[in-house]
Amino acid sequence: MNTTARRTEAPGQLEQNTIRRRGVGLRGYDRARAFHGFTLFAPDGKPDNKTVYLIDMEGNAVHTWEMPYAAGLTAYLTDRGTLFYNGNVPKPTTATYIGGVVMEVDWKGRVLWELKHPDHHHDGVRLRNGNVLLICAKALAPEIVSRVRGGRAGTEQENGRMDGDYLVEMTLGGKVVWVWRSWEQLDPVADGITAVQDNRDAWPLGNGISEMPDGNILLSFRNNSTVVMIERQSGAIYWKLGAPPLSGQHAPHLLPNGNLLLFDNGPHRLDHTFPYSRVLEIDPATQKIVWKYEDNPAWNFYSPRISNAQRLPNGNTLINEGSFGRFFEVTSGGDVVWEYVNPYFTGPPKAQHNRVARAYRYTAEEIARARAATG
């Protein structure tokens, strides 16, 4: 399927949405070099999208899940073949950013369990021990707010409020078994907000979390452009990488080779004169970049928010340019071998968008296992 922008207005008029005008759906497919599979994504739910899509390599939607809540940024298939979903509950929630509920559903969309937390935002994952780990946020104490360096003065929330992140591990029954607080491990001055242009509504603004093979936690903070590794038993940060080279990054995770892969958004770079995005593979031992993808010229590829990247079994990398709903696969040499633009738009008529926080590629075997898990 190659869905392109089609003019529906009167003759002589153009489609006014830039992304639609440039074309949506499948944009290109190199069958010989692309990794064959199925791509899963949940378009940004604001205000009303509740559908998770699974598409084949031709861009055809081969399966959908209709969820009870709008998308709260992320959805992925678990090793058990279920769909883990971060949903967005209607306000009021205490966190500044969307979230509030996580759940798992089977292939047919049947809810297996659901867990709500008023402070949850951005990301949550199912741990190997069966519990759930959530990024949460609540108001920081005024004495901490006054010490947070950076950001635009006067952009705090009402009454000078600034939200701070903490992690919560919960059982599926809702019992809290572990809590980690960012303000106890980070320094408001040394780890302040990186860019002078950013708002001071939240610090350090967690946006991505994952469990590492050793059980420790990998956590990304956008407002201070920092990724940290947290020791589970003590809660101590034992590894940290900030700006530069990072800039507002998202979705870090460890690869089988032990390296770190992430989407480096680049809205306010400290080591370049203009914003652009790239995907980085970093050796944690040396903190050196061992592989990267960026466009040529670099500014052709840019998503200021959300986005992710996934290393595929054949060595290619699937990249989600989230702000524009563009998924593309590149070889290790940087050649684009597959491209698709999300055709499912939401939002008000004159400001519709097709944003996607994350996209993941799954093999036919993984999809078959998900189907079989439902019976």
C-alpha cells in the first residue's frame, strides 16, 4: 500500500496539513535489505485516539487493539505475548504530563489487569519479577525549586510549582514495594535544566525507563539531558551521561552487546549551532559514541520531542521520528531501506497531528506467539 496525500478540496486548493501534503503511508521499501516483520505503534492519544496499530511491511494494518484509554505515549509486546500499554486518564491527575494508568491486554484486547496511579506520567514497564515500575512526579519542595538551575524564569506552574520525578515499583495488586526519588540523588545546581529556553515546570523530567539484564534501572531525563543507571538495592546513581553529547534524549535501552542505544532529539545542543536529531549507540565503559545515524544535511532529520530507535536482528535500526509520525529503517551504513508515515491523525481540524511516541518491529514468530497466548 502506498498511501499518498490526496486533494479533497475544490480544484486549485492544496492540502493544508504539511505532513499529509507530503504523503503518508508506505513511502519506500527495499525488500532485499529491510528486516521483515510487523511494526507496532500507538498514535498520540490526545485527545481521543485509543487505537494501537500493527502494520506489515507494505503498510497494511493487519491487527488493531481498541483500548479503554487514550494512548499515554507507549505500548509494546511483552515476552508473554501480551500488549503492555501506558494510558492517559482524563484529568485531574497530579502529574503535569499525560499518563495515569498502565495495563496489559491480550491479542483480542481483553484487559488482563489494570493499575492506576495519579502521579504516573510518560513511561512504565513490566519488570521480570512481575511487578510494574512507573515514572511518577509530584510537587517539589519550594527550597528545592529555588535551587534548580536553568530554564526560563517565570515559567513555573501556578504558585511557583515545579514537579519532580520519582520511581514507584508496585505489585499488580497496587502495593508499593520500592520508591526512588530523583531529588535525593541529583543536585539541582550541577544537574539543573540544560537549556535556558526550557520551561521550569518540571525537573528533571523523566521520559523513559527500562530494566537492565542485571536488574538495575536505566532512566532518561529530558530537561537536564541526562541518562543514569540506578543500583536497585541502594538507589545510588553509579553511571551518568549528560550534555554534551546528549540533548533532550528519549528511550534509552541496552543492546545485547552491552552498548546503549537511544534517540538523541537535539532541541538545544550545547556543542552545535542548530537543532537536529540523531540516533546514538554508546559504549557505557568509555561513554564514547560507537555508531550513529544522522541525516545529510543533519537538519533534515529532527524531532524535538518523543521518538525512539530499535536495533533489529539483522543489524539494521528502526527509527521513529516521533513528532512527525515517520518510521524508517536504516542499515549500519545509514542507507534507508524502509519508510512509513503514520496516516492516522488526531487533534482539532486546523492543528491535526500524527505524533507517535514509540514504534517497535516484531518478527512473525513473535506475532504468532502473541496470537497463541490468547488461544
